[in-house]
Amino acid sequence: MALLSACTQPLPQNTLSPSGPVAEKQADLFFLVFWIAVGVFVVVEGLLLFAAIRFRQRRPEDSPVQVHGNTRLEVAWTIVPALLLAGVAVPTIATIFELARPPTEPAVTIDVTGHKWWWQVEYPEFGIVTANEIHIPVGQPVLLRLTSDELVDQAGLPVIHSLWVPRLAGKQDVVPGRVNDLWLQASAPGDYSGQCAEYCGLSHSRMRFLVVAHEEADFRAWLEDQQAPPGEPTEGDAAEGLEIFTNPLPQGAPPGSTAAACVACHSTEPGVADTLGPSLAHFGSRSLVAAFLPNTPENVARWLRDPPAVKPGSKMPDYDLTESQIADLVAYLQSLK
Amino acid sequence: MAIAATPRVTIFRRPSATHGLAGWLTTVDHKRIGVLYGVTAFVFFLLGGIEALLLRIQLAGPNGQFLSAEEYNQLFTMHGTTMIFLVVMPLSAAFFNYLVPLQIGARDVAFPRLNAFSYWVFLLGGVFLYSSFFLGGAPAGGWFAYAPLSEELAGNGMDFYALGLQILGVASLASAVNFIVTILNERAPGMSLMRLPVFTWMTLVVSFLLLFAMPVIAIALFQLGADRILGATFFNPTAGGDPILWQHMFWLFGHPEVYILILPAMGIVSEVLPTFSRKPLFGYAAVVFSGIAIGFMGWGVWAHHMFTVGLGPIANAAFALSTMFIAVPTGVKIFNWLGTLWGGAIRFATPMLFSLGFVAMFIIGGLSGVTHAIVPSDYQQQDTYYIVAHFHYVLFGGSIFGLFSGAYYWWPKVTGRMYDERLGKLHFWLMLIGFNLTFGPFHILGLQGMPRRIDTYPAGMGWEMWNFVSTVGAFMIAASILTFMVNAVWSAARGRKAEGDPWDARTLEWSIPSPPPHYNFAEIPLVHARDDLWHRKYSEDRSGRPVPVVAGAAATEHDAGGHGDEEEGHAIHMPDPSYFPLVAAAGLPLMGYGLIFHWSIAVLGLLLTLGGLFGWSLEPVAEEGAH
């Protein structure tokens, strides 16, 4: 069943359903070596099985000839595998260098910073900052400049992450104190699922993201949308939510926290980078909340009720919000299209 | 030898117990130490296995709630650390200890008390590491402890990791020195290097690997400990340290470590296949030299664990090449094992099944290993379940199958009793099927994009079915291990008494009774050939087929030497038991606790170790006048 459905709808992170030249080259090379390995497997396991059956002891007095070795065979089974490997080495080395750089000038350069446990995504040319979503145009190479950082001392040291969108490209580690480049390219528009591939602590498995590939015109439209200032709701729950968002909470700061207002850590303005928590600019247009849950009102509410319970180790504390405060905030955040 | 002219001042009366608890605590007999290693490592194997089962329950379906993220992270860290440092390494050491002196015709290892010290350090180091579960939480940074995460994790877990592995490293280093000296210096007359049994050869290669690899991890662990406990900044990127330095250090140790884990099993297989094929090992020299070649080349491939770090295309290309070509000597071994089977008279006793299983599974692990050398495709596979599949095929399908092969093969020699053949075969088939059900699907999961070390995954990724199959397989492995335990108990109670040479085997350990007398050989054997025992039993006719040597000729002469009676045994000088190895070892975990909790405990530990070493150095190997 799973195999059948795999044929119709590619699995979200299947490395063998590539949708871009980088992942395609990687998959091609895998299949080349895979089929050679299958050949070797069949021959060697076949010999093993054959020997075990053919040369089993039939009578207790069976006494085989005491062969000690054969120099010609030794030379042969040293040289033949070496030649086979040398053959595989040629496309391997060629592809290593080919993939080291994009073939043409990248269409857009994006700075991605790994945090525990979310991604800041910045488009310095366009003054856009978002989180856990990387929007790219299709059919053109895109360059990601990757680093890792933590913005608050109490969050501890920045750690190593690894950015991986299996259907577009193999992974690249995200190392604090370094900037690693990764280029990728999508062949078709759509959402490509990705997640952190280097163990980075408590919520490593909840450090996911999406790459959203658009046709060129749609990508331009997305850029424009993101550059627009946030709407300011004037009435209803959303307006109440804005009020809560920008003012210190009546509950005050929970123990161990210095910030009691949402805006202390999160910005809704476009292009504001390196805030303590992820940018919430145009949050309503995003697909994920907390870097791993679908962005539905229910999930946002669940998150606001007790962030560390939803995502272990989350830096956002439980503010003991009331249900009506939560409803207002959800309305406000969803209004940020 | 008449140094001890004046009476010695000592705390302990020289122990003389050979039975009971005191006998075990003070033993310096390599055979008893081997048994201690084996039993202890098996207990840790059960612990590591239970951890694995808990992990598999959590991952059996999407959005697992069975374990919290913190529990999951502690358990996967401890599972890996346990299986590598507390199971496969010491299980190999169990075989080194028990067999090497017997295979080279010696009465003990070169430094019997150092050998006891290694064991006690291993045991106490393992207990130290496991005590973390009760002292604030186990390490949760992965067995690879990548900095800076390993530095910033709260609690004492990673301190236990850094100090615990440091303690275990002391045990490995001491035993490496011991076995190198033993193998080079304690061989019976005529046992030239090229007549050494292959298992002993692999022990020698592994001992050299340990000798050079353990200092590398020791330094890295000192740096990690200094960063964590003293506030140094070796790996701290916010203070000018380099987190990648840890990875270089760790894998410069870690890759030779892989061969430390697999070469002993390869040595075991190289003993079992010839015995149960009734043929000498095909291409002895090639098998030995490929083992040595692996030992050297194993130092030049470490960065293949780091292809996605961003070392650049030049380094990645160089390490791709070295990684591909280490497959060549590995392949040579496999082909020579096939050559050994070819034309033989194969008996499918349990040890042989496990050795054949080793070869069959190791081929798969070796081939998937080659796909990791294909750097661009490794960018996809790195840190996924595909890697987890690969190294379980090598370390479980390889090392563990090989070690079980050895356990069954030498079971009659060690215990003096036969195991039950039907239960043994049931164990094999359950484990072979369970193993493939558990780890085969990991290849598919990895290629379908499932990363390692995730405590949960959402539905809809297409990973549900294979994860469930894998969990079922894991419980099948558990059932196979239970079968082994039942067999062991049955054998102790009901097993038929084993003869000295139940398999019609080839090497010297089979020339003496089962179990061997404490002095091993009543008379040190004179070695005339590789596979000396075989040549005492058989000559060859003109077609090269073995013909039993006429009874009453060479065989009986050797039998007289082999089956020395108690009378004869009393004339043999053996090293005396000692408390000091245990005392010296006991100080090390105390030093560890001291560094974590309060310096005063560390001082106590230091004094204990120094005192133990002091008493040890004043104590002769054997008491004057004792037998």
C-alpha cells in the first residue's frame, strides 16, 4: 500500500523523488552505486549460499583437500574491486565539484540562521524576515547562507543544526561561528518539507520547515506582500489581540523571564531581524506554527496555552494566559496575512 | 628473584582464595577475568537492549507518547554508548582474555594484575556511567557528544559521559599494552608470528589501534570536561573555540574505533569457518595482512563522518577516495572466507551458522558503507536512518553475530559443558530474521527522509509501516536473546560434559581439557606448524586430504603434556591473586564523582588509587615459597 501510494504522490521527504537538479544528481549517483552494489550482492551472497549448500558435509568421514590459498585469486579479488571502486570514484569526484557551486548566478540569496529550535529566514536584498519558511522561485538556483546563533544568554550556546530539504538537495550543517553555503533549485512549484538533520537537543525533532517554490511572478508577488507593513485591526477580537500583543501582560512576567509583552521578543514589522523570538511578520500567511505544527487557530491556541508543553525546551514560557486572551491573540495573529 | 629479603609491610595479607567471592575479587587468572568480562558485558548488553526496545516502542507509530523527549534523548545516548563501550569492546576483551594465552601456548598474560585492573576499571567505569540515571539524569548529547550541544546541556549527564568514557579508556589502554606484550613475548616456542591463530592476530591489530586511538579520545574528553566543569572554551564558538575541532578529534578516534569493534569478530569468524569446513583458512597471509591494512587505513577516513560539515570539495574528495579503498582489504577478507568454505565439508553447528550469518550480513553493511563514500549521495544519507541501518549491519550483523559465534564455539571450552544445539539454532534463526526485520527497513526509512535521533515524527511522512515492522523485529531479537539465556542455564544444569576438543578443531586451546586447568598447559607446547593441533591429529595423503595420525604416535605424546594431572599442576608457578588491582581501580570512579559533586570525594579517590598502585608495586607477582 505504502509503495503504491508512493508512486502516485511522492512522500514529503523522499530523497528518491527529487524535484530539482541538485537532488536529482544525488539520486542518480545513488542509483548508479546501488545497482552496482546489487550486482556485487547477488554474486557474493550467491557464492556464499552456493558454497554452504554444495559443500555441506554429507558423510561424517568427508575429508576435503587441504587447500591453503591461491595467489592468482588473491590478486584478482584485490584488483577487481579496486578497479570497480576507481570507476565509481570518477563520477563521485566530478559531482562533488559540480555541486560545490551553483552553475549560474543565484536568483536570490537567503540568510538562514538556525536557532533552538526554529529557523530565521532573511532576504537581505528585499528587507524581508520570516521564520520556518523559505520561499524561492522555481527553475533557478537559490543560495542559502547558513549559520547558527542564539540571541539570548539564557538560551545557552548556539549549537550545530543541519538544513535539509530532501526532495531539493542533500543537507548542509549549520555551524555556529561559520557561514556555510548551500544552493538548491526546485523544478516545480509546491511545498517541500524539510527538517533539521543534526541532533540539536530537546526539540530536534520539532525543528521543521518548509521550502515553498513559486513561479517567478508568484514569487515576486510574495516578496511584495511580505514587504507590506502589518495591518492594524481596529475592532473585534483581533484588535483586542493587538492590545495584548503590544502591552505588558497584566499577569506580569513569569519567573525567570524578563519580557512580559509579546513584542519584547517578536516583531510583526517586515525586515526586523535578530529578534529574541521568531519574527511574526505576516504570520497569518504561513503554514507552520512553532516550526512543526500546521498553522491552524487550534494549534496556535494550543501553543499559547503552554509553549514548553507543546515543544519541550521552548524558550517561550507559559504566560498563564486566559482563554479569552488566547482567543484574542489567535485572532490577531491570524489577521497578519 | 630474591629481592624480597626483608619482610614486606602491607595492608592486606596476600589473598590465596581460589573460590568464592574473594577468589573472584582477587583473581589474576586470565580465564576467570575473561569470564568476568563476558558476564559483565552481557549484562550491559541486556541493558542496552532494553533501552533499544524502549526507543522502538516510542517510534512504532507517529506522534509517540511513550517517552518524553528528554527520556528519549537520554536513552538513545546511553544505548549507543553502552553498546560500543560497555558491550562490543568488553565482549571482545572477554575473548582476548580467555583465548589469547591459550592460543599462543602461554600460562597467562604478560601482566596478570594489570589485566585484573583493566577489568575492574571497566566494570566500575560502566557502573559510574549508569549511576547517572539516579544522580540527575543520564547523558543526552548522543554517544558522539557533538560540541557545543554537549557543553551546554544542563545537568550532570554529559559530565558523567566525559568522565565515564575517560575511566573506560584507562581500562582499554591497560589491556592494549598487556595484549601487545603478551602476544609478542609470551608465545610458546615455535609459535612464530605467521603461525599465530588469526584471532590472536586480530587481537594484536586491535590492541595497537586501541593504543593509538584511546589517547585521542582521552584528550578530546579532557577538553570537553574542562569546558564543562572548569569553564574552558576549547569548543565554545562564542569565545573563540571551534566546535568542529571536537568532530575531528572524536572521529579520529571514532573511525579506528569502528575497526576495534569489528576486527575481533573477524578474527573469531576466521577461526570458526576453517574448523567447521575441515579446511585451513584460505589465504592466511592475505587475511592477516588485510587486517593490518585495515588497521592502517582506518586512520585515514575519519572525515567521512563529516561530509556535510562544510569542509569543502577538496577534503571531501580526498576522504571519499580513502573511504572507498578501505573496502578493498575488507573485500579480500570476505573472498578468503568464501575460499575457505569452497570445497570444504561444512557442518552447520550453531557457531558456524553465526559465522555464516556474519559474512552474509557484513556484506550488506560493507556495500551500504560504500554508498556513504559517494559524497553527493551521502549529503542525503548523512544523519538519517540509512546510516543507522548501515552501522547496525556492521556492528550487529557483524560484530554481535561474530561474538555470538565465538560464544557458542568456545562455550564447551570455557564451561566444560555442551550447549543445546536445537536452542542454539533457534537463537540463530530468530536473531537473523529479527535483525533483518529491525534494521532492513531502516535503509528505506533513511532514503525516505527520516533523520536520526528524532523522538517523534508526524503522520503522513510515509514512515509508519516500516517503523512498525522494525519494532516487531526488535522484539524478535529480544526473544532470540532470551533463547540464548535459556540455553546457557540449561547447559549449566544439564549440558553434556565437553571433551577437550569437541569440534575437531585446529588451534592450541583445544589441546587441553575443557575447562582448562588454572595453569593452562602442564607443559608449554612446542609448536611445529600453523594450526598445530590439527597437524598433530592429521597428516595429508598424496591428494592433500587429511589422514588421522596413527594412534600412539605424536598425538599421545602431546596428550600426556596436555592432560597434566593435579600432581603436575602443583609444580607450576602461577601469579598469586591480589587485592590491589581492585583497590587501584576503585579510586577512579570516586575521582569522577568528586569532579562532579565535591572535590573531597576526588581526593579520597586519588588517595585510594595511589595507595592501590603503591601496594601493588611493592607486592611481588608471586609470593616467595608459594607453589
